[in-house]
Amino acid sequence: MSSIKKLAGQTIWYGASSIFARFLNYMLTPYLTLKFKGTAEYGKMSLVYALIPFLNILVLFGLETAYFRYIQKKEEEKDVYDTLMISLLGSTTLFTLMMLLFNQPIADFIHVSTHPEYITISAFIIAFDALSALPFAKLRHEGRPKKFAFIRVTGILLNIIVVYFFLSVCPRLAKEKPNSVWLMLYSPGFGVGYVLIANLVASFYQAAALWRQLVQFRWNFNFRLWKEIMLYALPLTIAGFGGMINEVFDRVMLARRLPLPPDQADFQVGIYSACYKLSILITLFVQAFRMGAEPFFFRQSVEQDAQRVYARVMKFFVITICLMFLFVVLYLDIWKYFIKDHSMWVGLRVVPILLFANMFLGIYYNLSIWYRLSKNTMAGAYITLIGAGVTLIINYLFIPRFSYMASAWATFFCYGSMMVISFTWGQKVYPVPYPWKKLVAYMVIVALLYFIHHFLTGFWHSRAFSFGLATALAGAYVLFILRVERREFRKLPVVGRFL
């Protein structure tokens, strides 16, 4: 249990700061859906932000995960950071120049042809984010959560402040004081561009705040080590690229495959993107868990009881995300006010599907430890590419008829297939005693509770009844879990006192 407590502590320190930072960022959703209400601008912004993670994967080339893997080798510890930073500087410079040279073709591809400047700004966002990645990883490895959390959170706060300045303060100044010096960089029609500029300011700030870690490398390039790391990281890059196809490429396909005029198609993309963000709770928890789990899993691998610890971690993880699923779907009538453009509420039916899809993704991240530890990272690439194939095929075939519902189900089947394949394959290579029958039962139960709530509230349209029933069902599930897992929870430091 001490190992799980340690992971929980790391998840709280590193993950909670990431949760808070990303939550602050997600809080822009109601603001931006209100500012861009009734227009295609939110959809265009979503298309640009579908591009950025793709290119981040190519620039980083799996070096962050490789850093945690190879920093464990004491004999090469000093060379790892130096070699990876030099490699990252080279790839960042190359990709930034490529994006600047081909900004118009890239803009055409993602359906924002009239705004190649969006691609130019995105190029520098990607560059600063990439340069910050290894310094952030270094902070995590050195156990410096306070600095890590401070930079992440203040960066997001700065982003929000700059967005608000350009989209709210500047328009007001333009009416009241048109000659104000604050309007020197303001153009009323730039819209989404200001969201990107705010992101650029925040990304530059993070890189500047990490300056000491950024320059804390020697020009000492270990070519033999670099080749070994590249062989390890290449499959991770392929897997990451496939993962981005699964996560964000559906927006691009929606814009291109819907048989609608461009502005209407972009508005549908906006609906889907806004409703997708209502899966925020599970998404943020999965991201937080990854932040703490990645270094933890590698360190734990040298212990004798590693497999047993991984199984227990999985159990607590599934219990937690099942509770989060209920918390969102049973109170969706509250969460929907997160989207200020009420015309987008028509897309709320995708939320339960996407929540379950993200549950599958979180379980897959847990399962992926088998190929990371066995250095069989190509297996991860194969699994992710299978998921990407499922995503592309379902979206291509069904978007013209079912719009964003096809994208939601594509995400569900994609992550579900990745989870099943990874579990089946992993148990043959690196057996872990997961209590899979019990965990499947927990997920089935929360799905049934959702359908019971949805069915009964369909007959009686009362907010009081809906919230009362939701609370009763959620409470019943918590009591059920506490009863079934009483022995496990008794070992916890605080909760155990009450059991």
C-alpha cells in the first residue's frame, strides 16, 4: 500500500497542478462559446487546436517518455538530458521552419484557408511547448513539484488574462477610447487569432520560467545513446501520432466530410468540440494520473511485487473514473451550462459516449506498462494504429449521415478496441493479475445506473426529481463499492479509519 500512497502523492502534486491548470483553461469554453455565439469561429479555433497536438508529437518524438526510461541507467544519467536536449533543439528548429514555409497548404488542409497566420502563430506555440517539455520532465524526475505547479498554473492564468484583454477589454476601449495606446495591437476582425496569441504568450512565459533547466545541458552529444533512444522512441512517436488521430482528427474529418457549406460545417465542429469538453472530469483525471504514473511505473518495475502493485493501481483507477462518470452524466443538466451558446446543447447526447470512451483510454494507459517495460514499444504503435484505423473508417463512412454522433461512436470503439487488444496481448507478455471481471462489472453497473436515470427522467421531467434520483443512485454506488472493497479501503490512511 505504501507504493500506491506514493503514487497518489505524486498524482496529487504533479497531477493536481495539471488538473487545475487545464481546468482553468477549460473555463475559457463558456466564455469563448459566448463570445463566438452563433458563428463558426469556435469551430475554426477547434480545427487549429486539432492540428497543434499532431505536430507536437512529431517535434517531441517520444523523448519525454524516453527520458524517464533512460534516466534510470546510472551509468548514462549525465548524458541522457544533454543528448535529448540537443536532439530536441534540432527537431524544433526544423519543424518550426517547415510550418512557416508551408503555412498556407496546412491552413487549406484543416479548413482555415483564409487564415494562414493561424498556422504561423501555432508554429511558435509548438516550438515553445516542445522546448519546455524536457525541462518539465526534469522537474518531475528531480521531485520539484512546487516549481512545476507554479509554472503550469501561472502560465494558464496568463493565457486567460490575455484572452480576456483582447476579446473583452479591447472592444470596450475601442468604443469608449478609440485612441487608447492599448489598442495598438488590436484589430476587431482578428477573433480566433487572439486566442492563439494568448496561448503563444503563455507558452513563451513557460519556456522563460524554465530557462535554468533549459540551458542546464552541456553540448555533449552521445550518438550511440541517441540511436538507442531513437529506436525506443520511434514506436512511441507512431503510437502518439495514432493517438492524436484518435483524439482530435475527428474534428478535421467533420469539417471535410459533412455535406454542408463551410461555415455550417465549422459550426457543427464547434458543437462537437464544446460538448466533448464536458468529459473534462475524466480527461483531466487521466492526464493527472499519467503525470504521476509514468515515472512511478518505471521506478516500481525493479521491485519484486511490481505486478501486484500495478493490479491494485488499476483497481483504484477504475473505481475512481466510474464515480467520475456518474458525477458527470447524472448531473448533466448542471454541466451543460458550461456551454453558454444554448444552441450547442443539441450535441449533449455525445457526452456519455465520450465519457465511456475516455474511461477506456485511461485503462489503456494503465495497461500500456507491459510494452513500455519490455521495450516492445512497437506493440504500442501497432495497437494505436489499429485504433486510428477504426477512427478513420467509422468517421469516413458515417459522418455524412450521422454527423458528430459518428465521431463520438468512433472514439468509443477506437479506445475500446485498444483497451481489449492491449489487455489480451499484454497478459501473454507481461502477466499482471488484474481483477478484470470485477472491474468490468463496475463499469457495467455505472452504465446501467445511467440508463435507469435517463429512462426514469424521460417520464418525469422535473429537475428536483432528476437531481434527487441522481444523488440516490450515486450514493448507492458509493456504498456498494465501500462494501465490496472494504478490505482495500481499510488500508487507506484517512478513509480506513471510518471503515
